Amino acid sequence: MDDKEAYDKKARELGAAFIQNFEKYAAGASADILAGAPKV
């Protein structure tokens, strides 16, 4: 796996982890905050 593939894989993993972790705060977040969430 080259560096770009490793980078992309890790970026997807981190984005997914962020989304999963943020679920507990999403109800109290504004639309602007929710719009800034990672897209995976």
C-alpha cells in the first residue's frame, strides 16, 4: 500500500470514528456544526 492509499484509509477510519463519537452530542449541536462533520 502506498502512502496515498494509507492516508485515505486512515482518513476514512478517523472520519467514521468522529461521526460515531459525535452522535451523543449531535442533538445539542447547531446546523452549522452538523454541516461541518466529516463526509465518509
